[in-house]
Amino acid sequence: MTGPQLGRPRDGIREVADGVMMITRAVTNSYLVTTDDDILLIDAGLPRSWSLLTHALTALRATPDDLVSVLLTHGHFDHVGTLDRLQREHHVPIHVHPADAPLVRHPYRYDRESSRGLYPLAHPGGIPNLARMTFAGALGVRGVEAHGDLRAGEPTLGGLLPVATPGHTYGHLAFHLADRDLVFSGDALVTFDPTRDDRGRRSWLVRPPPTAGRR
Ligand SMILES: [Zn+2]
């Protein structure tokens, strides 16, 4: 979702719009969205996002059992960290674009534009962020089976409209919530790069864009 601030987000829970709570843990965000009848979760953070998620639900006088569904922008490990527990202990349905369902099953098996294995050496400023993500469970995310039934242009739960935004992953979706004039953009729009400790808008692509001038 586009937000009013750029830079490293602090851990915690913030109401960022009417009926929308942003949960931030180790530079990952997820969103609780309340509609007339339901509470939805958009993206699922890291495993240790769990306590903030339950706190946010408690503030809504709810529990994980009250979540009607999780909608995923995409299947990267830092967006699916609490799914295993939500599904196993609370039977919450999980929905994603079909092209990202294999990624939700295997959250570390993803294509990327370039290897980040040496990033900590090239960008040591990112090391504290990577450490925070690791402490929040980033290396222990379990894949789950999700319903690969979200389609761009077909409204889904809560009146959310999936919008095709492939590039970061093959099946990346944004979600438009028209009644509150909001777009949840997932990683199609990144405002902080934890690997470089770098602020500013950028995109991470699964494939490099075509070389300029190529015919
Ligand atoms: Zn991602």
C-alpha cells in the first residue's frame, strides 16, 4: 500500500486508514482489513509477526479464528510467514494468484533478477535489517497449500479487486479497495530496500527488463 512515509518501517501496529491496520515486523508489512462483516488479512509477514497479528486482532475484539481469509499479493517467504499457523491451527483459507501458488508451497524457491548472496558484503548497511528478519524467523518459513484462485479483474472477498502487477513475481497482485480509495501494492512498489538499507521507491523484478535500445 502506498503510505505517507518512506524509509525503514518500525515494528508495531498502526491504523493507516479507516478499518485498515498495518502490522510491521522486521521490515515486513501485512494488513488487517475490516469490512462490513469480515476481517481479512493481506499478506502474512514473518513467523514472528504472529504476536503483533494477535494483538491487532485483539484490538478489533477478534482472534485468528475470526479471520475470514488471507489474500496474498505474492508468495515470497517474507509475506507468508504466519500462514502455516493460521492454516493448521485456525483453518483460515489462503488465496493467491495461480502463478504464485507453487511459491507459497516453496517460499524460498523463487527466480530473481540477480543473486543477493553477496549483498551483505557489498551493502553492509543492510546487515542489521537482515539480522532482524532472521530473528523474526525469515529462515524458518514453512510453505502451505493455498487456493490459486485469485484472478485480476475479478472482485474477491471484502470487495477487494485484484490488479495484475506481475514482475516482482509471476503472479503478483495488488488489491484495490475502492470504498476506501486504497491500493495494497505488495512488493510491486517497494519504499525501503532492507538488503541495502536504502530508502526510496524501487521495483524488484523477477527478470531484468529488456536492454534499452534492443530491437
Ligand atoms: Zn517479494
